Amino acid sequence: MDRLINLVVIRPRETQLLLFTTSILFTYITTLSTAQELLQAGFKATPNPKISTFQPLLNDSTGNFSLAFLRVNKTQLALAVLHVPSSEPLWLANPTDLASWSDHTQLFFNGSLMISDPHSRVFWSTPTNGDLVVLLNSSNLQVQKKLDQDSSSVLWQSFDFPTDTLVENQNFTATQSLISQNGLCSMRLGSNFIGLYANFQENYDQIYWKHTALEAKAAIVEGQGPIYVRVNSDGYLGMYQNGTTPVDVEPFRSFQRSINGFLRLRLEPDGDLKGYYWDGSSWILNYQAISDTCELPSPCGPYGLCMPGSGCSCLDNRTEFRSGVDCAPVETGNFCGEKVVKDNFKALTRSGVELPYKQLMQYETTSSLEQCEGLCENNCSCWGVVYNNASGFCYVLDYPIQTLVAVGDESKVGYFKVREGAGKRKRNAGVVFAYAVVGGVIVVLIGIIGFWTYRTWWRRKRNQEEEGDFSPGPYKNLGSASFKSIEMSSR
Ligand SMILES: *[C@@H]1O[C@H](CO)[C@@H](O)[C@H](O)[C@H]1NC(C)=O
Ligand SMILES: *[C@@H]1O[C@H](CO)[C@@H](O)[C@H](O)[C@H]1NC(C)=O
Ligand SMILES: *[C@@H]1O[C@H](CO)[C@@H](O)[C@H](O)[C@H]1NC(C)=O
Ligand SMILES: *[C@@H]1O[C@H](CO)[C@@H](O)[C@H](O)[C@H]1NC(C)=O
Ligand SMILES: *[C@@H]1O[C@H](CO)[C@@H](O)[C@H](O)[C@H]1NC(C)=O
Ligand SMILES: *[C@@H]1O[C@H](CO)[C@@H](O)[C@H](O)[C@H]1NC(C)=O
Ligand SMILES: *[C@@H]1O[C@H](CO)[C@@H](O)[C@H](O)[C@H]1NC(C)=O
């Protein structure tokens, strides 16, 4: 340090020039060395604490895509393939088991690409013994084995393990699934359809959107193998069995409009499936599977009521809808484990309600509302029923009640079980003592509150226009509620 100061004092001009050149060179070298074009055995990287968005490790030949450390929720780390100009992640290696953004975490390639904390454990790794890792210009990450000088075989590729996104030319098969960032929704293929499913309860998937192949140009032949889908560069989601003629074409807005932007399809946290294209500076919405908010899996949360065009309220009209708060408590498990089933819920009925996506739901036919309710009341695995008086259709819900849709027709009635007194059951001595202590404190507080209440009441009296009528709240983002949510800090 002293020597440096001396230098500056003696020959300021030259030293400054030297420092300047060195710093430029240094920046250039670090830029080069932080993002390479292929990784070979022995490659190792750790996250840089100064980076707040993402740290590129491996680029594709166009520089549009990078394999990078992506910072998630400020302190966590995901290994991601992302679109560099927008920092949009297209694939995550370890979406359900994030590492931490600390110098303990490292990415290592020794034939297997691996994220680990050598002091504790491996978060994610490829089951390979390869020679190199490359990122193709399609955003496909591959671990390859060298066969000879200029050919190699693919041992593993990220396209086979999609997360919530498909990019153009990526094949999506019946053995794969897309899972939304919050883990609630998934996309899977059936024998002749694309299905979107909501995981409302452990081990229970409710289908909420189904797109069946039209088979206009080619038919699905039984026994000729499963179907697969692919986002075609020409602007559609094609469904194929074998051969190049699609059995179904689901057009995007850019279909037959020769737009050259890169395409991606993402299963969003709210359960919608959306397509986008990159116009050079931003992502343009190009496809939307569900455009009616009330048809999404649970836009107003459990026990919510979606009012087409005017936001959310609660099924129980005495409860005010608040964004981010459930209308009623929902706990996992049904009513079967309890000794006295009837005492553990109160019944809520509401007319003018209907199920969303009811065309995909099972129903029974009953001759009256009472008979329909009867199918549920004493059945501990039932959470509620929705009855259509005109058709006699009785929909039995065997998962915790989600958002219903408000309709003008008052003959459509819902009967719902609402959990009651969840906290009351396990009261022990410790709790009783705590209550006694709290009771003492409350006595002291009552004086203060009494005064405050009086003042509030007095003010209210002057502003009489206050009504008990609740105005609808905004639609709620599914990801905000009870489900684990991974917020990308780069957005
Ligand atoms: C790579 O390293 C890990 C941990 O050190 C080891 O378990 C694994 O067998 C190695 N893989 C290969 C292909 O050498
Ligand atoms: C991507 O790579 C393929 C094959 O390596 C090549 O044919 C194609 O031109 C490349 N595309 C771009 C945009 O660089
Ligand atoms: C997708 O599937 C088609 C047909 O099976 C195949 O020709 C193509 O190479 C596959 N694409 C990728 C990226 O694996
Ligand atoms: C890739 O980069 C080129 C310029 O280098 C740009 O024209 C093109 O739009 C980019 N593509 C994507 C998908 O970002
Ligand atoms: C709430 O619903 C009940 C039963 O449907 C009805 O009797 C009551 O008038 C409603 N209250 C309000 C404030 O709308
Ligand atoms: C209770 O409801 C479940 C789910 O709707 C159904 O599968 C079952 O058969 C019903 N049990 C009885 C005894 O009705
Ligand atoms: C329900 O349907 C029955 C006969 O189909 C009819 O008599 C009754 O008035 C209807 N109830 C309501 C509330 O619409």
C-alpha cells in the first residue's frame, strides 16, 4: 500500500495509466472466464457474493442463453439456464431443493455436473460420466461423451427435465411434466389430450383444463406410441404421435404471421398456461390457455368467490375478502380422522354459486338439494357439494373447497363444510396456565381498550355513512397464499 502511494506521488500520470489499463484487462479477463463456451472435467465455480441477479457460467454460441447461478429470494441459489437479455429463467436444475448463495456452495464437473455444499451434501447432480458440458443455441444444456475428434454422444440433456417452461423445438413427452413455480399446478399429457392439474390436496390432482387433439390432419392410432407436444417456430403448439404431421395444432397469436421471435410456453403460478415471444426487447404475450380469471384453479383462494369481471369475495358473506388471507382456515386432511365428525365443521350454504371448469368434474344426479347435501353431510371425506336444481346435477367435492364462481341463477346452490375450532382440541395444562397469565394482562388492557373503543365509537357516530357492505377485493395470486413459493429475485 505504501509503495503504491509513493508511486502515485512520484509518477502520477504513468501509474494512473497503468492502473487503468490493468483494470480494463482484468475486467475483460474475468468476463471471459466467468462464462465459457464449454465446461470440461475439473471445472469448479462458486457464487460471487457481490452479484445480486445471476452469475453466468457457460454461454451458448449466440450469447442469448447462459447456464448461471441464479439468486432466488436474496439468499438462495438455483442453477438455471436463462435468457440473458431478459434474465428470464427457462430451466432450473434444482427447483425444489435450492442451495444457498454462499461460498460453501459449488458447481463441479467431474463427468457428473453437480451442485453441492462439500461440508454437507449434494443438492443436485446428473447421473453421467461425460467429458464436457455444452449449452446449445436452443437453450438445451447437454452433458456429452466424446466419441472421437469431432463427434460426441449426448448422455443427458436439460430438455428431458423441463421445469415450468418449454421453449421452441423442445419435445414434451408423456413421461414429463411441467410444474408451476409454487408447486401447485402441473401440465401432463394424456392419451390424446393436454391436461392442466391442480394439486389441491396431497395425492390429489384435479384437472382444470383439457385440450383434446382435433386430429384434423392426422389421427392418433392406438398402439402406435404415446403423443408428445412441441412449440413450433411457426407459432403453434403442435401435438404429434409419430411422423411430422401434427394430430393437433393449437395456434398462438403469431401463427401464420411470420414473427421471428424466440418462443416459450410457461405454466404460470396462477395455473394459466401462457406463450410468449421475444421481440428483441421484451416478451410479448402470444398465447393464453385460460383467459377468464374465474376459470383458473383458485383465483380467490380457498372458500373464495370469483365474481366475473369484478374481483373476489368470500363464500361466507359475513367474511370480508382480503388479499393474501384465506377466506376460511384450510388444513390438510379431511374430516375422517376426528372422533366426532359432526362437531368439527359448521355447514355453510350459499346460493348463486357454481363450480369453475365443471365440465371436467364428476357428478351424480339427485332429485333435490337435500338429497345432494345428504351425500356429503355424513361422509367424512367430502368437503362440500354444489347442486344445480335445473339439471339435478350434484357435484361432490372431495378436496378442500377452492374458489367458486358467482352466477345470477339462485337455484344453483353450494353446501360447504368449514373447519371449526382447529386450535381448541389440544388444550393442555401449559396452555391453561398461559390463558391465566394472558387473562391477567387482558384485565389491564381492558381499561385502555375501553377508552379507545369509546373514542372510535364516538368518531364513527360522526361518519355514519360507513356500511357493513363489503366491496370486492382484487383477484389473488395463487402463489401468495398457502403454497411454498419461489420468487425469482431477478425479476
Ligand atoms: C464425481 O465426484 C463425486 C463426489 O466427489 C463422486 O461421488 C462421483 O463418483 C464422481 N463422478 C465421477 C464420474 O467421477
Ligand atoms: C444453432 O445451431 C444450429 C446447429 O448447430 C445451427 O444450424 C443454427 O444456425 C444455429 N442458430 C443460430 C441462431 O445461431
Ligand atoms: C423432437 O422429436 C423429433 C421427432 O421425434 C426429433 O426429430 C427431434 O430431434 C427432437 N428434438 C429434440 C430437441 O430432441
Ligand atoms: C439473440 O441475439 C441476437 C443478436 O445477437 C438477437 O438478434 C436475437 O433477437 C437474440 N435472440 C433471442 C432469443 O434473444
Ligand atoms: C348472507 O347470506 C344469507 C344466506 O344466504 C342471507 O340470508 C343474508 O341476507 C346475506 N347477508 C348479506 C349481508 O348479504
Ligand atoms: C364418500 O365420499 C367419497 C368421495 O366423494 C366417495 O368416494 C365415497 O364412496 C363416499 N362414501 C360413502 C359411504 O358414501
Ligand atoms: C327446483 O326444481 C323444482 C322442480 O324441478 C322446482 O319445483 C323448484 O321450484 C326449484 N327450486 C328452485 C329454488 O328453483
